[in-house]
Amino acid sequence: MTDGIGLSRIGLFLFAAGALQGCSAQFSNPFGNGAGGGAGGQTLQTVNGFSVTIEQSVVQADPATALPVSWEISFAETIDPLSFDVTDIVQTGTAGGVTWVITDMGNQRDFVLRATGLGTEGTLVPTLAAAAAATLAGNTSAASTSTDNSVTYDTVGPTVTVNQAAAQADPTNALAIA
């Protein structure tokens, strides 16, 4: 489409799972010089938020009997690390008083989340709400998804009770003991 002064506009809409994910546009004058943002006049704007997953760490025992308990957080886009901290973690499990620690793996996309302290035992299920993190361009994340982000934390060992059978002599030196 030409706007009458020699600038062309081309739009591309990206759909995933039936939802608009973003759009790009390219503007150029009759001499082929880009007039839009970015390289070659292209811009990209995320509309519905980029994806983020939280998964139980592959080395994490479940149920867990010791701290820390670990998860891996992966953002689909590089984020501004200053936009994401432990206050963004929403604990939806039954464990209470959780102390979280987040470690950037160095690429501003992959993070390790650890529960390092608990007030009460139970299930640990960390999630992120929409817009929990942002890119330097200001695009925000979607709510987190997961295949397995639940870990049960239980340090109370099982109890065992052995009762003497009613017909068992006490003391005895004969087998079988019932």
C-alpha cells in the first residue's frame, strides 16, 4: 500500500494457537531506503506477551526432603533482568513462608529458581503472572505455563508401629513369631 508520498507499508500478522502474537511493518521510500524502526525498516511488537515456562529442575527429587528445591525458568525473549525478581514469584501450593532465590544463567532468558527456606511444609508450585518480566523494549511476558512445576516438600519421616499378636508368648524362644 502506498500513502501518496512514496512510502510503502507492508503488514504481517503472526498467529499462534489462533491468537495474534505480534506484527511487523516495513516502510520504504521510492529509493528503497528503510523508514521504519529496526534493521531494514522492520519493527516487531509483541501483542499478547512472550511465553515463559517454569519446570521442576531435572535433578530435583520429588518429593523433596531437603532444601533448596529447584526449578528452571525459561523466557522466550531476552528480558531486562532488573524487571524480574523474587517478588514476581506467586506460590500457589500449600507450603507457606517460602524464601525464593533467582539466579540468571547469564543469557537473560534462562533462570534457576530455588526455594531456600520454608515456614511450613507442603507443595511448592511457583508461577508467574502476566507482565512479570519485560524486555528492554518494554514488551511484557505472558503468564507462565508448565508441564511439571509442583514439588512436595516433606521432611517428616514415616512412623512404624509393631504390635505383638494376641496369641504370641512373651518372651519366647520358639519360631515362628506372630
